[in-house]
Amino acid sequence: LVLCRRRILGQRFPTDDFTNVTPAIISKTPLQLHITPSHPLSTLRELIESAYKDFTHVSTSSPLVSPYKNFDELSFPLDHPGRATTDSYYVNRDMMLRTHTSAHEVEMFRKGETRWLLTADVYRRDEIDASHYPIFHQVEGARIFDTNASGMTEVLEDNERLSSLLASANIIIEDIPHISDTNPVQHNHDPVFSELVAKNLKLSLNNLLLKVFGAAAGITKQNPLRVRWIEAYFPFTSPSFEVEVFFQGKWLEILGSGVVRQATLDTAGVENKIGWAFGLGLERIAMVLFSIPDIRLFWSTDSRFLSQFQQGKINVFQPYSKYPSSYRDVSFWIPQDSKMHENDFCDVVRDTAGDLAEDVKRIDHFCHPKTRRTSLCYRINYRSMDRSLSNAEINHVQDQVLSRLKDKFGVEIR
Ligand code: PHE
């Protein structure tokens, strides 16, 4: 019997049929970009924290959580697609890399925190391109109120305060009802209270977005910030909302949010409270605020990247020369009973090429009419962020990709 183990953040874990974390991912778990001084992600975190001065601020370290904490505590059904090994990174059946900062909601509420922000690295298996990376950073925020007259007064007064801040601001908000048939109040909530809480959430986030995007300048009376609220669904909130911001000609998805499911507070042992939570991704916002064109740059250790930033300062990134890119195609037959997923392919590429892989696209999919065998063709685009790659080096990486594909998935290269 061979005991396979993975070493992550100094701890050793047995592997099993769920194990899919790769060395490339594991090697990034200690980096903590969101608290690295002068890093754009750290500046953005602080900017967000400065909009919630009277909240507790936490930056957690270890991304290792149980699937129970990541999913079950938050009312995810057993068949939710997010649980699949194709979507999430598992160390083994009992341990995974958190897919969102909501995994810490119950823990924070259990500690008695009533208003808090928590920033952390989160992990999702994904495609490879300029705006997707399997690791990114989120800020979770939450606030809960007492479900009595004084709690009600607290929300009302806060709503008044936040509304008056917005009244004179250069912002256009496309709103939707706080509660509707398709975005319902929870059965154990007072609809009036839930509505006030949802309103508090929206007002608070509208003010946050004004602060964050206002910091990038360019927002004036003639050119106001445009924010739109969209109905959403999350297993752990109801009603639920997403927010998009119109910036540089595009609607950007910024965050998910909603009124916290009572089951979450019950699990945390919190009684007689009602409140909201949101989860916001840092990378996409930082990319537009700092004009960072490729998400891999956040992971760069090149001084031409890092030296351009100072903690607390939002400035436009000056790209140093873009090195040439070069692509290689790979075509292969997959074994008849193969369950190989597109994300499996991407992880082989990432694990072999690291951040040299800029983009992976499937360019052909073919099912042989007689043999019923499936053939796939992928195009891998290679580019370094900080140097020129030689053909020999790319060929070498590509050869390694091919041989790993053969070893891991038994594919037959065409
Ligand atoms: N965790 C959700 C996500 O990652 C966002 C979210 C947080 C939604 C809190 C509702 C409340 O997509």
C-alpha cells in the first residue's frame, strides 16, 4: 500500500479519490497578496475597509476548510454543482480550498461579531484567459441587527444617514424591489424588517462603490457612477442581489449579496438577529482601477510590476513591453469511458506551464461517426509577462503537457 500525501502550508494530508489540488496551486497558498504591502489588491482591500471604519476587519490566512464549512453550513444542497471536483479544489474528501469567503460567515457570527469584513484568497477550477485565474480574492462583509424595537431604530437611522450621503453624490442607481415573488422574504422574517435590512445593504454598498470607483477619478456630475441592482440566487441569502457597475464602457459584475438565511445564524448560535452579507471579488475591480490588463500580473514578482505601486495609492499601471506570444495546438483522442473535463485539461496546462499559459481555447471537437471516439483540439497560447520565451522552451513545456495528458488521462495524441 502506498500512502500518498499532499503537503499544504506545513500540514500533511492523505489523498483519496477526490484529490485534485495541484502543486502549482499549492505553491501559491502562502502568498497572501491581499496583505502584501503596496500590492494593488492590498490597497483595494484597505480602501474598502476605510468605508467600513466601525466594522471588525479580518484577513484570514489558511484557505483549507472542510466541505461542511464551505457548503453545508451555508445550506448548499447536496447536489449543488459547486461541490463537484470539476469545479472546486479538494485536498481529499474532508478538506478543500475555500471557494468563497462566505465559508467564514458562521465562524464570524459564532464569535459574536455583528459587523465585520473578512478578506481572503479563494480557489475555483476554471478556464485560462486574461480575466480568469484559479485563485482570486474576496472581501466578505456582514452586519446584523437585533430583531427588536431598538434594532429597528438602528436600521432606520442608518438608512437615513446613508440616503443623505447618496443624495448629493454623482451616482445613478438602477434599483429593483427589495422583496418580490421571485426574490422572496424568508418565511421566518418580519417582511417590514427584512425590507429595511435589504435597503440598508443596498445603501451601504452604493456608498462603498462610490468611494471605490470615485477613488479612480473621472466621476463628475456629467459623468456619474452608474450602478445596477439585479435579482440573484444564493443558497444562503434571501432576498439576494448582484451588483454591476458601468465602467469604461462595460457593465462589471462586482458582488453577490442578500439578507442572511436564518439557518446560518441558527447554526452560529445567534438568536434574535437579522442582517445582510455581501461577497465582493477584488481582482476585477483592481484590474479596472489600476488598468491592469491581465489577471496573472497580480502574481508577478517582477519589479517592473511591483515597483509601480504604493500602499494606499491608486494609479494607472504602465505596461512594460508586451513580450510576443506563441501558440501550440494539441489534438488527441480521449478514451471511450473518460470523464476528463475541460478544467482537468486546464489544470494539466497550469501545473506544467505555470503562468506562462496565457489562454487556453478548445478549437475543435469531433466525434468519429463509425468508432464513436471523441477527438478534441486545444490551442494553448504561451506568453511570459516578464521575458521573451524561446521556441525551444515552449516546445519543451508543450512536450511535458502532452506526456502528462497521456499519463493522467490516457489520451492518444493525434
Ligand atoms: N459567496 C458568494 C459568491 O462567491 C457571494 C455572496 C456573499 C452572496 C454573501 C451572498 C452573500 O458568489
